[in-house]
Amino acid sequence: MKKIILILFFIQITISLFANYPEIKELHKSDSVYSQLQYEINEYYKRFQSGKQSIPLSIYTYKYKENDTIFSISSRLNLTYDSIVSLNGIENPDAIDTGDILLIPNSPGVYINNAPTGKLEELLFMRQIAGYNIKIKKSNYMLPYTYLSGSHFNSNERAFFLKTLFRKPLDTTHKTSGYGYRMHPITGKRHFHTGIDYRSSIGTSVHASMNGVISDTGMLGNYGLYIIIKHDGGYETVYSHLNKVNVKINDRVLSGQIIAESGNTGISTGPHLHFEIRKNGIPLDPKDFFAGDI
């Protein structure tokens, strides 16, 4: 009985969080709420194209179903996926599960959370572009957003969402150690590993993971011979235990460009590449930026 009460309580809370927004049950014209939203979206486009004042913003909800994707939903709604993704703070196409509640706007554009909590929201917040100041109800709180009418993700934002912002630094990758706490292979003590180790024979080509500028290179203790590339948005990538460096400080490099050869320099148990992604100097888990296996 207690379990049933708890389940009912959870359902009641879930409903109450979105009680002020009409719910679309089916993405089909037989659903009157869906039809109303379609009318409003079409009206937005008509007014936008004719330069008239936009329609008032309104929000709907939709429960994500088993065979849905963000792209299929946006197609059925005639709404850009940028609009749905930015409003809901969805990090990537796989970061949503069956039963999740989506907020659906009647006005296309980019919705910037002014109190960002996720990596994509932080990336959007860096725009610092003037727009419409609005409030969106989420989790029983009214959150401040900036609405950019008719806007779209820029190339970096789109690449982040699609997990193509960074490419893997080797053509073929075999991970030997991941990001996070582990037992140090030499000291035997528990420590935090700030990147990914890839097995690679000495002389294997190492590629720049993203367009950027070489900000540092040289020899450094545990890292051995290393390269740091500075990217847009406060990002950096680190490549270490190298055998040879093909670039110098201040060189501009393109994603995929060969910048070095892997090696076994520094403190190492064997030939491999240590790779890091940092944001404002803080190491992040590279798996959050790569599609598929890392």
C-alpha cells in the first residue's frame, strides 16, 4: 500500500509541474491540442515572413514516446529542433527517454536559459545577445530565459548537440583508461584521471580534435611531450606522452589536421596517447562530446 501511495504521489507531482501547459497526447490532427499548436506555429511563420508583430508565446507539453526522436517530433510539429532542444536543455539526441515530458513552444527560435545548468545551456548562454526576456515554468520554478525569435543554433552549438563538436584524436581508438577515479598504474594509489588513454604505437598520427590555436607545447613531468590547443567557447584539448610535435605555439590548426606523433614520454607504462577536453581550465569527460564508443 505504501508503494502505491508513493507512486501516486510521484505522478501527482509530475503532473503538477506542467499543469499550466496544455498537453499534446498525439502528434496528429485528431488531437485538438496538436491542431491548435499547428495553427499557432503556422501563424507565427505567416507573420514573421510579412514582418508583422509575432503571436504571443505559449507553451505546450508532450510526453516522449518509444519510437520518437527529437527530429521526428520537430518534423511533425513543423518546428525547428533547435527550439525544442534549447527550451528543454537536451544535451544530445540520446539524452531523452520514453516518458520524459517535453516543453513545446508555439514560436520557433532559440531559448537561452539565463541560469544554465547543463553544458549546452552554458554554451548558449555565452552568446550574450539581446532578445525577449521571458519566464518559463520548470520543476515548479519560473526560470528566466532570453528568447531569440527565428534564430538557430550556430555551428558550435549544433555540433555539440550532435556530438560532432570534437573528433577523436586518433583514426583508430582503443581505450585503455577512462575519465574518473582509478588506481594509478604506477603508484598503485587511487587518483582522478582527467582524460582518456588510448593505446597507440610510437609514431601513430595524432589529429587536432577541433579547429583552434596551439596555446602551449613542450615537456612537462607526468605528461611528457605535450600539446594544448585553445578552441572557441573556452574549450581546450590536451595531447600528451607524444613522440614528436609537428606544430608550434600560435599556429592555427583545423579539425583532423595531423599535429603530432604518439609516443611514450613522461611517466608512462607503455606507448599511448593521453587526451583531455577542458572547459575554462576544468577537465571534462570526453565521452560527453563523442558520438558512439569513445
